[in-house]
Amino acid sequence: MQPIRRRSVGLWLCVGLAVFLATDAAIFRSGWYFQWIEPLSALGQVRLALANARAAPQDRQAVLVIGDSRVGEGFSAPLATAAAERLGRPTAFVNAAVGGTNPRAWFYILRQILASDRRYAAVVMMAPSYHDNDPLALADALTDIAFVHPLLGWADVFDFPASFHPLAAKIEAMKAFVTEGSFYKTDVTNLLDDPQTRMQNVELWRDHGVEWLGAYAGRAPSLAGLRADDATGALSVPAGLLPLQTAGLAEYGKTLHAFAGRFPDNPGSAQYRRLWYGRIAALCAQAGVKLIVFRIPRGPLHSLVAADPQPTGTLADLQAGGRLALLSATQFDDLERPEYFFDYLHLNSGGRVLFSGQLAEAVLQRLPPAK
Amino acid sequence: MLFNSFEFWMFFAAVMLACQVSPPRGARAILVVASFAFYGMWDTRLMLLLAACVVFNFFTGLAIGGALQAGRGAKALLAFAVAANLGLLGFFKYFGFFVASLSSLATLPAGVLALHVVLPVAISFYTFEAISYNVDVYRGNVPARRNFVDFALFISFFPHLVAGPIIRPGHFFPQLAAHRRLSGEDLRWGAVQIVKGLIKKTVFADNFAVIANAYFNGGVGESGALAAWIGTLAFSMQIYFDFAGYTDIARGCARLLGYEFPPNFERPYLAANIAEFWRRWHISLSTWLRDYLYIPLGGNRRGKARVYVNLLITMGLGGLWHGASWNFLAWGLYHGILLAAHRAWREWRGAPPPVGAVRHALGRAAATAVTFLGVTLGWVAFRAPDFATTWKVLGDLFAGSLAPDLSLPDRFLPLIIATLLWVVLDRDRRLQYWLSSGAGFAGMLKVSSAFALALLVLELFSRTDISVPFIYFQF
């Protein structure tokens, strides 16, 4: 029998590895599988946001609004568009918010949207605060990989992993380029569980997703009756809340009391913001799109703490450099009341109506009339 | 450092490379150092225990060998060596259990007698290997090893250290003399074994583990018969794929380092009776128990009644070997009873009369199903945390309500279908042989295609999102 040579085994294992990588790239990196993603998954939201951005009407100027779930829940593009109509400034507002995302993910989503033929008059981006004081280490947020891996190109192969700090996170980010299929693992197994239903759902969302997104009216429940103890920060919550909502509110009450509504600045936040807000500003400048930033209503009891009108840090610097425009920090302070929120973070349907109209008006004041 | 972790494969690649560029003696020393480092990654203090075990048994082996030549004292030395090894195992593994049981009997407050002894990983495996070495030297099956590095490698060799297979001196030491150089066949066979093992562990076992854990870690009290059957069946599949997967990886790694381990599983769930099952399941343990416990107890030589007692003792202690709990003892005794019942049945019925091929196949299929059912029911005691849960699950299996849970867990059916497909594909290890044979372009093409497919399967279906330790690591 012909002996098997060591070198040939090594060579053919390498060939097998190459075939695997090529197959993974053909199925996943090419974007072929992305069209069959579960519409209600995290990536499905990204896909819907991109589809929504593509579907913006061409007959008037368009404004793209981006942010996380706070924008998804609190901002209605049809209401803002109607408000613009009433103001005699026909403008199509487009909501490209994706729940659970951060500025790093917004950069890649915006890059994808702004690379298309559709021209936007402005990108309106949320900021949770006008200071470099994000309490979480956003640079280490591994969830960002799950949101953006289909949007990455080979040019990002070093840059994207380098934006994470721990080595394990960098390796995980690198996997998005080498074995992208591993990020579709849950989706693939769910698809195989019931392929027919998945296909039907995908078709339905493809045909009606933008329409359904526009028709979303927000959540009706409110926190009216929520009170805080001035001495301890302990909250008296209205009856009928879910345990998760109550726990979230308790934590919110504690931090509100401890920091008087404003977390302390930290260098990690400053570094992160300089990188990603800076990149977003550069991206918009390159695309010739005005970048407007607003502070999202921060919580249901922030009206109880002292006003915080003066931006500092990265956003203030970028504004001073003319790279973006900040809406007034106090623009939406009146909405920071329990009756406009359904949990400690998100506006309810009542808040959504007010916020959408006010944001549209504030943005249009910053934009020159369309020609 | 688990076999299914990235760190292990970095470690393994470094060790393999170092062994390849070193002369045979140096490679063995590297393997000993690497094995201690591997073990120390769980807890550096445990390296001392392993080292003490190696040193002690190296010298007891020499002493027994010397005493045999001198013609006196060998038996006493053997008794001392075996007692010391069992004492070590007993102290670390069973002391807490017996103290807790004693406290419970004497109605003492919990913790009064407790020493909070840490259970060292793999102690059950390496003490059994040490005992078999001393006994084999005494029996004259192997000479006492005079090279300390070789002996240290036998005990500590990392592919088998933490969860077996339990290596025998007569199988391992001759390989040291052979100075085998890694061949293309070794490379291909080892790679196929490792990939197969990883698929068994991360695709099959871990996916079944999600279902089994959901039931045994919380669902027992709230569900009925269907959930009990699904949970029990899922654990039955999990433990096979988990342990067989571990063994495949261990055998593959050993082969890539130039050593061969004996098979530990021979498709045990296809056994047609319980005795055959134990010839196919955890073979290295069952043969160890046979050679070092059952036969010394008298085996089949001391009358019918004694055979049954020996079976019960052997399997009861075999159960207890897995862990210090009454559940493991009950599981072992249950298998002892099944083996005794099977033996009694066989003696009563005599040899079955010859039948036609179809009837034979149908009979074998029915016997296989009954055996699988019997084994699977036994896993309830093995998996459940205590007697109360065991009884509850057994009660639900046979008398539980069907009403509350008529839906199947996610992925259960696809997993069962994939399992059946796997059984058909790899029946009689034909996948292994097919992929390990054939040189030239065609032979290599099938290897690279299968390798690419396996990587894709691992990428998409392995449960790297959850951490499910190998079950036998705890023993």
C-alpha cells in the first residue's frame, strides 16, 4: 500500500481549511445569508434599519435619525415628517435606530447608509449625555460585533478588532473576518428548526417591514405616580410594573441620587467618544451631510435634578471645531417626567408624540430650507 | 484548560512542535513537564499531589520488583502500595462523603466533622493506573520501570490524565521502546479522531446538555412524563457523546504525539444485552474492574452465588468510583443487578437456538432497544443530584402526567435525527477508516473535503456560546 506522507497530509489539511474559509465567505461574508436573517433578531433590526434608510422618499429632503432603543421607542419618523409638513418644511424623517447599539455600531451602519445613492440633508444622532461620562466600558461591548459584522469590509480587518481593549475581545472581533458564520450560529439553527416559517417571515418583513416600523405607535403604559425620596433616592413605584422594570427603576433611583443626574467623567468614555463620535463626524463631512446631535431624554425623574445645560468634553470640542451641531442640552428637559416614560429609560407613546414633533422642529431650525 | 478550548489547542500545538524537534528521550521529558503544567492549570497545589503519587509508585514498583527477585515481601509491599493509593483516593474523594453520612446518622450538626477537602481533578484515574502498575509488577506482567521520566509519563501523560482512558502499563511501556516517528498515517488518523471528538462533544453532547440541564437543573418538579423522558434521553445521549468525544480527542492527541491509546467505547448503545454493554462502555474502566477487582474477588470460580455477589460488589464499587454519593452507589448496584439478572437468565435459558437471519436481526434489534432502555433508566440516578430527585424522575417516567408538557424542546428532533445519521455514517467506525485510508490525490481530496465540512459543522452547530465541562472531568 502506498504510504501516506506527512507533508501531503499537512498540505491537504491546509486545503481543507482553505475550502472551509472560502465556503464561509461565499455563504456569509458575501451577504447572501444576511437576506434570510430572522427579522426580529438583533441583526434583523440592522437589516430593517438599512432597508428603511433605502426606502426614504426621493421627492423631498430626508433626515436620518440614529440611536439605540431609546430612539426606536421615543422617535416616530411619520410623526416627525407630519410635524415638518405642518411647519411648511416638507422633510422625510427616517428612523435608523437599532436597539442595543452604541456609537461604534452607528458608525458602521451610517457608513453603509451614506455609501448608497440616497442623499440625506442631515444625520441626527442621539447622545445619552453631553459629557464624556458613559458609565459602561463601551469599547469592550462585544455585542457590537453581532450588530456590525455583516457591514465590515477587509479594510476594517485590523482597525475594528483594535478598537476593543481586552485581547479576548480583539480575538472575538477578528473572528468576524475569518469565520463569520460563527456569528450566525443561533440564526442558522433557528432557521433549520422551521425553515418554512422563517422564509414566510422574511418575505413578510421584506414587503411590509418599513410600513410596520412606521406604524409603530410606542408603548402606552406610563410611570405616572413615580416618586423619589429626596434623602435616600428610594423610589415609590406605581403598581402593576414587571419585576424587571421595578429593578431597573430602583437602580435608576440610586444612581440619580448618587450622581445628581450626571455620572462623573471618565477617561475611557472620553477616549471612546473621541474615536467614534469623531469618526462619525468625519464620515458625515466626507459625505457632505450635516451632523446634528441631541441629548435623548435621560429618564423619568431627571426633571428633579438641577439642569445640566453646558456640554463638555468630546462633543463640545467637536461642536467648537464646526464638525457637528449640538441641539440645546435642555431642549427636551420637559419630557423627563414619569408620565412620558414606560420604564426608567424609554419614552412611552405619549412621550413619543411630543418628542418626535419637538425633535423635528429643532432639527429643521438648524437646516437651511430645501431648494 | 479543556479540550474544547482555544487555549488547549495553542498549548497542544506548542507541545507537539517541541516534541517533533526533540530527540525521543527529550520529547518524553517535554511531555512530562507539559503534563504537569497542564494539570497545574487547574490548581498548582495539585501538581504536588500528582508528583507525590508518581514518586511513591515509582519506588513501590521498584521495591516490589526487588522483593520478587529476592523471593520475599512482595505481597506485603503490594498490599502497602495498594492501600496507600486507595487511602489517597479515599481521603480526597470519600472522606467528606463518609463524614457527612456519619454526621447525618449521628444527627450531628452539618460541618462539625468536615475538613473541607478539595477533590483533586483526575485522582480517580491516576490512582487506578498506579494500582494497576503495582499489581502488574507483582504479577510479573511488566518489569518495574527503572526510568523515572518514563514512569512519570505513564501516570501523568496529559491526553489521558484527567478523564482517561485508564492506561495499562503493559500497553503503554512497550510504546516507549519503539521510538515511533510521527507518520502521515498517524497525522491523518489523529486529526480525524480529534475532529470527530470535537463534533461529538461540542455539537452533539453540548446541545443535548442544554435539554438535559433544563430538565434536571430545574424542570423536574414542574413537569410530567414527556419532559422526564426527553430529559433522561437527552442526558443518555449527552453522556455518551461527551465521554466518547473526550476519548476521541484524547486518542487523537496521543497519536499525534506518537502514542496509541486503546479504544474506550465501541458503540455501546448498540449492545444487545447488559454484559455486552459493559464490554463496549468505558472499556478501560470495566476491564480494570474485571482484572483488578472482579477476578481477585474470585470471579466466576467460586460458585454461582459468589459470582452474583462479586458482580454486585464490583459494580457497586465501580459506581462509587465515579463519585462519593449514594446515587453513584445506587447506579453501580443497579448495573450489578442487571448483570446478575442477565447472567441468571442466560444460565436458565441456555444458548439460544439458531434462527433465520431476519428473526435474528429483529430479535437483536428488540434486545438492543431493551438494553438501551435499561441503561438509560440507570442514568437517572447518575444524573440526579439526590435520591429524592431520582425517585421523582423515575415516578414521572412511568406515572407522570402527559398533560402539562406536550411540546418538544427546541432542536430536540433535529438532534435525534442528526444522531441517527451519525450512527449510520460512523457505524463500525467506517467514517474513521474511510477518512484515514487511501493515499494519493483521491485519498487526500476526501480528507480535505471532510475536514472543510467538519469545520463548517463545528462553526455553525457547536455550542461555544455556553460552557459545558466534560462530565468525566469531575471524576
